[in-house]
Amino acid sequence: MKSYLFDPPPIPALPISGSEKLFPIRRVYCVGRNYAAHTLEMGGDPTRERPFFFSKPSSAVIASGEDIPYPPHTNNLHHEVELVVAISKEANHVSAEEASKCIFGYAVGNDLTRRDLQDEAKKPAAHGKRAKGLIFPRLYQK
């Protein structure tokens, strides 16, 4: 049996409506600038800028009813309602029909963004900081 130097955090999971089981969360993928109004709000041009993808750590997920720790040192915290798609099967280069078979269910999420940090990360000198935010919380053995 392997032992850890310290106790690892619990696996992030969400309750499933109508069940006593939990849905474990391994990764959180997000899409930015995926509709024109948001692109305009962020100062972009929807006719020239394509949506982009990024990730968040699974530890960023907080179940409904839990306390949300307010981030310190922010003066500009925004919230947005998001559609959450829970995927329960691996898929790569699949048809739309095959992709729909990989969806376990849907939820409504509330995405919080520290706009002051996001604005700082947009500056050319901060480009490396933006890349450092891509965290994948799982290791795969070769």
C-alpha cells in the first residue's frame, strides 16, 4: 500500500439529483468568448475573434448550498450563469451522435471571475501568468 506524505484532498464531486451517488469531477473545461455579446463586453470584436478554450482545477467546483470563500484582494468580482455539461465517457474525434452518448447530464453553474486579475493577465508582459493557470489535476502513467 502506498502512503502519502500528507492526506490528499477529497475528490471534488457533485450530488446527482434523485440519487444518493456523487458525480466525481476530474477536469473542468471552459469556453470563452463563445457569444458575440460577451466578446463585445470584454472589448473584443466578435467578427474577428474566435472562442477559446481554457481549464480550471476541479477543486474550483463548489456544490450548491456550500459557502463560497470570497477571494481576497479583489475589487472586481464578476459572476455569470453557465450551462454545465457532465461528461461520463472518454471521447476523441467522435460524431455529434456519439458525443451525445457521452453526456451524463446537465447543471446550471455560477462562474466567478476576478476581472481585476483577468485584466492584468491580458497585458503582454503577463502572458506567462495566463499559461500558468492551466492546471490538470490528474497524472497519467505511461
